[in-house]
Amino acid sequence: MKFGIDRLLADPDLRKQLEGRRVALLGHPASITANLAHSLDALVGAGVKVTAVFGPQHGVRGDLQDNMMESPDFTDPVHRVPCFSLYGDVRRPTGQSMHTFDVMLVDLQDLGCRIYTYVTTLLYVLEAAAQHGKSVWVLDRPNPAGRPVEGTRLLNGWESFVGAGPMVMRHGLTMGEMGHWFIRHFNLDVDYRVIAMEGWQPDGPGFGWPTERVWVNPSPNAPNVNMARAYAGTVMVEGASLSEGRGTTRPLELFGAPDIDARAVVAEMYRLAPQWLQGCKLRDIWFEPTFHKHAGTLNNGVHIHAEGPWYDHRAFRPWRVQALGFKAIRTLYPDYPLWRGLDFKYEYTDEVLAIDVINGGPGLREWVDDAGAGAADLDASARPDEHAWQDEIADLLLY
């Protein structure tokens, strides 16, 4: 199969449409070809006139390990073109940076989750392109979490850098398809094109991530496909006092803390809603983060394995699995300080709990904290949104 970048490089007719035009690349460490060349090097080598590079959160080089660390602008030391950070002094492209190119190629590996900020960066780029009369081409890549959708929709008024619009948590789209949704939803007048993949089978081997392609971290804490599958649930731990495994070698595949009994938590999860735990295997573990929450302290936790013989692509529901983890802890330890407080300004928001920013509203947190609420209540909240989202995106699917 071919990703969008590989199709562009292999097709002279596609590249010819870039002749005489100044081209910018929006990329990161996973912006690579099938031969593991970085897209910037490959484009320049193919004769494309690259005049600027843009980097999302964690930077073009993926050099900032922790979360919410801002990247500076710099000049690429090899190709001597300006590299503009879209997660530094600004989140949106400036007018000055927009004047450095005619066409922007977006070559970002996404994780298929509303929270992953590359989705919001795509929206901001499309809005800026519409304002400045620029063209945007998305060089499409697989959604490693595949087509299943899950979670409640972001509520009106809860938009943020981790919530660009009223989509569900696990959206089931590729970046190219997401661009089409943004243009329709926000009524953008922009010259937009998707260089589609060739041969991507979202329900084939790998269930979204093609087994013949190696995995390269799109961000420092996205180390493998298991993380990509679990992320639509484990990302919620960023809004909790629990560790999500940052500072370990398996971040965002697990959750834990120094003062919980992980075996008891797993048992309680199975007691509360065993039907939500299909398609994965839970393993109680011990870990000691080297940085971030509970650094230098031994934690007891739960590792979510969405892989191996236990993985069922259609049955696995990471958002519900993690919600159930929270619910089990709240049931076992009613007074546990589970949520990070208002003093933690998640993605620079004010006077709102991080867990609510992540979920695009307070519903998930309220369900966890309500001792009388069970699995059926969360299902009743999420299922209408999931079905409505599937209906809304059906005509946008390119594969």
C-alpha cells in the first residue's frame, strides 16, 4: 500500500501541479516515506520547492518529551528553511508565516482521537488558508485506531485546543477525511485536496495500522500501536491524579497510583461492567515514573493490552474501559482525590477541571462520581452520540 506522501512522490503528474509554487510542509517525526526518509528530505529530493516547515505540538523534531511543552521557531539546519512552531508563541499560523508559501502539505500521523491536538492544528491551518487564499493538501495516513467510533460528543461552548468541534472522542476518520468534515461543519471556503492512500484496508490486517509499515512515534509518548488503540480512553488520565505512565516506557497504555490496589480495581471493573472489557486484557502491574505525576514513587496500576490473542477490534471500547477504571476506584475509595483541581490549567484553560476539558463537558466526571449511576447510564448518554456521528461522517469516508 501507499500513504499519501508515497503516492505524491511516485506520481509525476501530482508533483507537476506543485511546479512553480512555494510549498510548506506541516510535519513531525512520523512524517516519513515507506523507505523511512523524512518527508521534508524526500520532497526536496524530488524537486519540490519547499520554502517553509510547520510543526505541531512536540515540534517538527519531536524533541519535547513532556506534555504541554512549547517549541520555538528555528531554521532547518539542512535545508535552511524557516520552521514555524504551531505550539509555541502561537497555536494558529501567523499572517507572516502564511506569506511564505502557496500550498501547504499536511503530513501528520494522527491517532484517531479528538484530544490528539494534530486534529485541531489541521482546523486552524484550514481556517488560516481560507483567510489568506492558500491551498491545503493533506497527504493522507492511516487511522491506527481504525473505523470504530466511541464516546460522547463535545458540547457547544466546550471547544478548546483538545476539542476542535462537536465530534466524539474516537472519531474513526483519517486526517484527510477530517479535513472534509471541518470544511463542511465550519463552512470554510478553502482550496482543499486529499492525496488519498492506495490500498488502505481499515478492517484488514492490523485493523487500521498496516502490518507492513513500521511504527514511528508521531509524538514522544506514542510508542506503539497498542497505545494508539488505548489512547481514546487513557488520555482521560491526564485529567486525573493518577499516573498515565508518562515517565515510563509504556505511557498512555496504563493507569495507576501509589495508593491503590490494582488487583482490587481490576476485579471491581469486572464486577461493575464485564461487557465493557471485551476485546482486551487487563494486567495489574508495578511501575515507577522517572518524571511527571508520582515521579520516583512506586505505583500500582493497570496495563491495558489491546493486542495479542485477546484483542477484538470491534469489541474493544477504550473510552468505556478507562471510564470503568475511574468508576472502580471511586467505588473502592469513595473519598479518593481522583480529579486534578482548578489549579491545573489543562491546555491553558481557566476555571474548568481538566477532566471536563478532555471530555468536552462534565458528563463523564459526573457519571463517575454518582454512586447510583451504572454502566447503562453511560451507555444511554454515549450511544445516541455515537450513532449520530457515524451517520454524519458516512459520506466522507474515502476508504
